[in-house]
Amino acid sequence: MKTSVVIVCAGNSTRMGGVNKILLPLGERKVIGVTMQAFQACGSVCEIVIVAREADIPAIQEEARLAGITKLAACTTGGATRQESVINGIKKISKDSELVAVHDGARPLVKPEHIEKVIKDASIFGGATLGVPVKDTIKSVDGGLIVDTPPRSTLYITQTPQIFKRGLYFEGIDFALEHGLDFTDDCQLVEAIGGKVAMTVGDYTNIKITTPEDIAIAEVLLKQR
């Protein structure tokens, strides 16, 4: 199914000391270049839309050119929240797209074969997200005291991309806007209207670059491929 991808990278990088993580070097490219290349390699992806800070857009466009990205359709600026940023990106996608994918620009190591798996699951269930089972025992804590231990077998770390059928996702956005809801996770938009979202199992290398040491880890993982 024809899939439009919105790559969100409009954050302020506070945990990176103010350095924009998506423009940091990673291998032979920059972080955002490696991210775009993963989606460029997917046959189901028809276009890429970037949401970023206005000051970063020229550098992102130049990186796209150097990285051989032909599917970059548009760049637009972010909003005050992640949800607003995603909506700004959604406004730029093609009208004939069947699926909408949302991905964190700071997850450059996502694999094309995993992207295609999420696309397939979303086409079947209506929505799907990439993720992995948690490895550690998780505790619920209230007031500094443990109140519950959820069964580990039911817990997953949610990653991106998160992909949805166009109509279902737009319905979720309308519901959130009508009720003044602001979500940090796109699956919540669909969950809020009773939609089903499949958990597509990927792998643990699809890390999100958040702190300086994550870049070093990503470099090692990239070299192992």
C-alpha cells in the first residue's frame, strides 16, 4: 500500500546539551540522512515529509541531496508539542496515500525490512507499531513504594515507525482535537477511538538517540551491519 512517512525531528535536544542530534555525524552521513535512507529503500514508501525546526531545514535538505534521497516531498516546521508537529507534517502528505507512517528522526537504525513488516501489519489491522519485548522486570511505584509488578510477558517497548490507515488516523486526530487531548504517542490517537494497533516485533538496535552516549552506541551498531 502507498505509504507516506512523516519524520519528526523538531525537538529542542535539551538532553544533548542543545546540540541538534539529527545533524550529528553518524557513519558516512548525518543522523537524519541515515534515517531517510532507511525509508528511501522501502518500495512501499512513496514519499517522505520532514518536520523540523525552521533553522534546520536547509541543512536537512542538503543532507537529503547528499544521501541520494529522491522521496523527500516536503519539509515543514514543528509545533509546540509532538502531536502538533505530526499534524503539521500530515498536512503535507499526498492525497492518494493509503497509509500514514510517523517516525522519530532520531531513530536512524530502523531497518527497511522492519518498516515493511509494520506496513504489512497496518494494512491488515488498521494500525501497527514497531516494538520489542521488555527484558527487565517492571514495577509500578506510588509514593516511592512498589504497588504492582505487571507480567513481563505482556510488556513491550514501543518504537517507531507507527503506521496507520489514513482514514483511521485522521479520525483519531479529529477526536483528539475535539476533546483537547494531546498525546506523545501516535498509537494513542487510534487507541482513543477504539482502533486496533498491532505490535510488530523488530529488534533492540532501533535505538532512539537522546543523549551523547547514544551516538557512540549507534556508531558501533551501524558498523556491525
